[in-house]
Amino acid sequence: MGIEARISDSAVAMATASLWHGTSAISLPARAPFNAVLRSALLCGPGRDAFASRWIGATTVYTHEAPARLHCGAEVYGPPPRRTALLSAVTAAVLAAGAFMASGAIRGTFPFGDASRNINDLGQQLIPMHAHLRDVLTGDAAGDITFNWSSGFGVPFLGDYMSYLGSTLSWLVLLFPRDGMDLALFVIAVVALALAAAAMTAYLRLVRPAGPAWLAVAAGVSYALCGWALDDGAYMTVWLHGLVAFPVLCLLCEWILQRRSWLPVCVAPFVVALLWTSQFYTVYMATMGTAIVVLVRVLSWESSVSWRTRLGGVLRCALAVSAGIGLAAPLLVPTFWAVRYSRPSPEGEFHAMDWLDFLSRLLAGSEGVGSSPGLAVGTVLLLLAVSLPFNPAVPWRERLMWTVVIGLTVLSMQIALTHAVWHGFDTPNGSPFRQAFVVAGLLVIAGWISGSAGLRGVVPVVAPLVLVGGLYLAVRSGSFVTPTTRVAVPVVAAIALIAWLVAGRGRSRPPSWVAAMAAGVVGAAVVVEATAGAVAIDQARAEFLSARPVWGETNDQVRALVQAADAWPATRVSPGAHVTQNDPMLLGGQGSQYYSSTIPDDVSVALAGLGFGYSGYVRANTDPANPVVDAIFAIGARVVADEAGSLRLAENPEVAPLVTVRPADTWASPDPAPFGNQETALGADVYTVPQVRLMPDPALSVTGGRRHFLLEPAAGAALPQEVRVTASCPAGSEVYLAAPAFVGEVLDDATGWRAVLWQSSRLPGVYTGAPVLRAGAAGADGAVEVTLRVYGPARLPANPLGCLDRAALSAAVASLRAGAPSSVDVSGHGITATLPPSSPASTVVFGVVRTPGWHCSTGGDDATPETVGGLIAVPVEAGDTDVACSYRPRGLRMGLAVGAASLAVVAAVGVAAGVRRRLSGRGGRTRGPRR
């Protein structure tokens, strides 16, 4: 351990002498004549290789000799050249990216093999939305960044952009062809992991410049390839931006803490704003994690550091982060309202995990996507993190603070209240431990602090081996432990122990080549273990999570058919849902299909009320392919599959225009939903909703009947059991079944038995709902008989049948077409209709579901949009010819105001700091150094 000298600002000569005689470090008060000491150090003696920096209100000069302990408790060997630090970060990025790609090559997943990696939301949401973003950026989309005309018959888009696409990395889609979104998302994931590794490595090197570069690289790789990143973030690519944000935010705050100037405070907000717009959800968690790290850092400084200095550092960091969030307000505030208006999450209650199962996720290669936290950071970093409380080479205050805070943070994941705080008081629907990457980052930082100081003695080596080994033995047969875990953990632990015995034990230092070889072996073990863990996790996850196919022949066929029939805005063309629930964004067209966590609740409720099916708690809809719905929303063509599975275009000329003109007093149907809602939206009576009679099999009981029937097979009865639903309708009318919560099958006279809802459907009528289905036709005498069969208890509405009069529908459509506006113009987020001159008072109805944010005008005057059957409706006075509606996200003006104010604050701080520095410099020349 080197020699430390603290001197007053009147002892410059003594400081110079100390450096001359080889003192490793000296600490001077901030007012000391820093330049004089440094100049002397650089000109003479062993101090000529000294490096100087300003640290927590003091000037510290350290040489490249033995380590010296600074007054804040840090272990420092002279900070490495900037080029070396950059090389470490780049190396970590390359290794993390290489390990992730190697795992894909071993598994044979895209782009290295035929197996798809488009699991869950990656295939259903992220790839289609990135395809749509590419269309927006290239001008090929009908909408813009605020509104999406392709999905849900027109929905706000800014919430989706901020939830799924906000990162700068998303713009990489411009480098790929339209059919290359699968590869684009893979590249984005690789780049995000590489950035996370580089950022963490850079942060660790800034915190402990003395630590070995290879260990910083290994720590960065371990963080980027932690269990959460591989198990959750790998397929929910947008979450990886939080993984990047955590070390970047820590890096910014450490920069602010180490430099008392205001330059970092002025620069950091712009980086913070960029991070907060990349994916506010996980970046919010990363910001909480950064606050934890900053508090630990300032509280672990030695007692010689004043509380004023500590508080000043925290406040400067808080100011920079707050200003950065404020700069992002033009996007964040509208997103807040978009989330508030979205389909609410189901009420859920958090249940803590069994602690052994919870802690088993600390082990490398463990897997438990969607149900447990991916805390693993690799065996080496886990051992180092556990060694911190036992390592006397680290000051006791620092050991205590990190140990307590990490323990409390882990505990917070298992307590309902703090768990809710981590998730912004929005209970996650699946993957309940989305903040796990923060804990993984804390473990990596703790491991680095201990490892960079050196494991002094036997206890910090033996204790973690005993504790981790005990955990391994206790959970090795657990449900989250994979075969890779059972092999990798003991093998890597043994490698680490042998490396320590060879290169780290004893007073005599081994030859440099031995130490280098030991470090290389341990570093290689870290990368290999991470790669093997990624393979194991992907393999285990694939056993129960299905993947959507990559772009293939079906995509090409659907897109070609859609483009051939495109007539927007005269009519819509629906691509269906042949690949994903977001095919309109992926393949083009203007269908109803839409799946998003930010889908407006008004859209969900309106479409479900019109007879659309749904899943995901009404966050994804199913097109009923109903002729009345087609007429309402101007669906002139749709892509369908025939009995052989071949895709074709089904055209429907009998649809109303996108904008229709109705009487001033609109008509509302008295029929029950969804048939009555369809009639109201159409403006015509086209259904007969008859009273029904149920005739069940003898072993099937039927109860209720006022609002719904309950069907329940008798115990031990042969399954399935059938029930005939009889009614009387106009002769020749088409019969439709509306039973959103019915789990069973219906016999269609054209297609045979078809499922209404499958037996495996989750929470029928709540999580999943069936669309309106065609069930046959009325006979010449008007008799209707619909046969249903069930395999268990089922629920049927009291009025499940609607009989459609095709002639009445044709007449209604013809009337709407005859009274259509003279012209209709659709812009990125608006729609304008021109009515014939001398038009009477009327109501103009747009084939768009009304959501908050629509603003309309007639004849140049503002008009409050109303609703007809859930659609936008604007009352028009006689003689008015121009009707215009545009969408403006709520909160945009407030966000712009907050952003401008934040920018003004940052500018004011920068100007004030510049003026103060200039005045201080002049004062220094005239008055000399202050005593």
C-alpha cells in the first residue's frame, strides 16, 4: 500500500518533495495552488509520471506506483489513459455481442438457422411496429408519428412510438429492406447488448480506475448478458434500452460527482432526455437504480468529506436528471395521457416467490421467463459480489453501505408496496420482476468494487464459495435450474479459485505472464458461461413459448394482395391476421387488427361492442368479417384463406364510404348488442333479433335465461353435449351468433363445426372473447336452428342470434353512398370532407372510432365531436360545406412548455457557470490563491 500525504495549501514545497521521493498520492484542499504542485511533479523525480485530477473538493495527485487510498476511500492506481478506457469498453461490447450471436448460432435461430426467435411480443408487436415506423420515416405510411391509419380503423400512434419505438436504435430499420424487419430487430438487440456492456465497463473504470481492465470487461459482459437480458429482454427488445440506460445514468452522475464544475450538469440532461424517450418504462426503473447507486456512493465516502459536499453532489445529479426528463416532456406528457386513456390493466395481486426459488435465479443459466427475476450475472461476478462484505481491502463504510443497500433492494422485489413502486404502480401483466436488471447491475458494481481492490486474505475467497455453493446445493433440483446451471456454476467457480491460487495468493507476486494467463482463463470462462447460459435459456423458453414465423411466402402473398387492392381513402383493405395480430402494420392495409398495450379503451370497448373478438383483456381484436361491420368501416376488400389454405382477395363492393352524411337527428337501434350497436353505427335497421328456445341433450342442464344461459354437462356424462337453439326469423336471412364468452363449438352449414372459443381459452369473456360468427340461414318458413356443443360449463347470452336482411343492408349502403360528401381528403393525422353546396343540417359520421384528442370544425368554426355507435360524429348546420377533424395528442402543449422551461433552465445554468468561471479566473489573476 502506498503512502498518503494530506497537506495544507501553504505546503506546496512539501508536496513537491513528497512526489520527488516517490509518494504514491497526495491530497490537497480545493484552494491549493494545484498547478504549482502538478508542474513540480511533472518536472522532477518519480513524480514525473504523475496524473492529477480534481476529486470531491480536493486536488489529488497520484503516481503510477503502488495504489494510494484517497480521502473518500477509493482505491486508485493512476487512472488509465483515455485510449485504454475506450479499448476496454469496446472489448466488452464486442464480447457481449459475440457471445449473444454465438448462442443464436448454436441454437440455430434466425438469422443463423431456420428456427424463429420471434417469441411473443417480439413477433406480435415489435416487428410489425418497426415495419410501420419504417413506413412512416420513408413516407410510405398513411399516418404519421402521432396517428396510425393502418390499425384499429385509425388509432393514436405516439403512445406506441414511446412504448415500443422511441429509441434511436429503432431508426436502424432504415438500413434494412421492408421485408428485413426480423434481421433489423436482431441487430438492434445485439447493438443494445453491446452498448450495455460498454457503458457498464466505462462506468466501472471511472469508479475504480485502479482495477484490472480485464475484470472491468468481464463485469461489463456479465451485466449485458445477465439473466434478465437473456430471458426477458432478448425477445422484448425494447426493454433492453433500460439495460443500457442504467450504466449510462450512473456514468453521468459519477461524472457530476467527480467534477464540481457545472459542465456535466449542462451536458447530462440531453443524454437523459435521449434515454427517457427510448423506453420510458424500463428507463424509469434504471433511474431509480441510479438514485440508489448515487446515494451509496456519497454515503460511503469517508467522514472527512463534508455533508455539504455530499448534498451538493446529489443535488447536482438530481438537477441534471430532472432537467433531462423535462427536456423529454414533449413526448412524455402525451404518452402519460395515452397510457391513462389506454385499456386498463386487469386488477392483479402481487404474490412473493418462495425465497429459495427466488435466489436460484442468481445462478448462471437459470431460466424462468415470465414468473421469476433474471438476477444471474455469471458465477465469477456473483462470487465477487458476495465477497464484498468480507473483503478488508475495501473500506468498511463502503462494504457496509453496498451490502445493506443491495440486500434492501432485493427485499423490495418481494414486498407488494415496493414492488408496485418499481413498476410505477401498474401491476405487470406477465413478467412480474421487470426491474431485475437493476439488481443485476448492483451486483456487478459490488463485484467490481471488491475485485478491483483485490481479495485480501482467505476469508473473502472462502466465504463466497461456501455461500454460493450452499445455494447451489439447495436449489440444484429446483424448477428454474437448467442442466447448464448444474454444470457451469461448479466448473467456473473451480476455475476462479484455481486462478486466484495461481495468481493472487501470497505476498510474492507471480510472473506477469502467469497473472495474464490466469486473467485470460477467467475472462474466457465468463464469456463461455454467458454463451452457454444464453443457449440454455433460449432452449428452455422455447419449450413453452411459441414463436411467430420470420418473413416468408405468406408475408409476400398477403402484402402483394393488399397492395393490389389498395384504394385508400375511398375504401379500406384488410390484410387479416394471417401472420400476427398487427398485420396491418406489418403487411399494409387499413384493417381492424391491432394489438398494443396502449390501445385506447374507447377503441377496445367500441370494437368489442360491435361484435369483434378479442384477447389480452381486449388489447387485441379479432375481425368478425361481418358484412355490416364491413359496410360501417368501408372495408372494400380483405385477404382470406380458402378451404385449401390458399390466400385470395375477397372484394366487397357494398360498403359505405369512409365519411357518410346522416340526418341531423341520428337514429339509435333498440336491439341488444352487438347487433343494435352495428345498426346504430350504420344508421339503419338491418337485423332481426329473435327470442330463442334452447333444446339441450338430456345430460346437459340449462339454467338462467334473463341475461344469459348457463350450460353444464352432468357429472360423468359423455362429452361433448349438444344444444339446439331455435328461433324464427325473416325467410332467407343470414343467421349470426354473438356469444363472446361461449366456450364450445357451433355447426355452420357451410364450414361444419367451428370453435367459438377454445377449451383452453383464458378467462372467457374477460381475457378472451369470441367475434360474431355466421351460423347459417333461415329457412323458407323462417325457422332457424343453430346447433352448439360444449365440453364443459359454458355461458350463452339470452339473445345470441341476429338475422341479417341482406336487402336492407344493400339499401342502407346505397343510401349512404348517394349522400356521400363531394370529396374526402385524409392527411397524416386529419380528415377533411367537403359537402355539396346548400346542404341541409346533418350529422357527418367518420368511419373512425372516437378517442380523446380529436378536434373538429365546421365552416371554420370549432365543433365538439360527438359519437354515433362509437364513431366520430360532427353536427353540421345547414349551408356549411367544410367539415374537418384532426388528432392532437392530449398533453402536447403542456409537454412543449415543460420542455422549453427545462431547456431554459439548462441554458441558464450553463450561462451562469460560464460567467462565474470567467469572473473567478479574473479574480485569481489579481488576488492570487485564496488562503
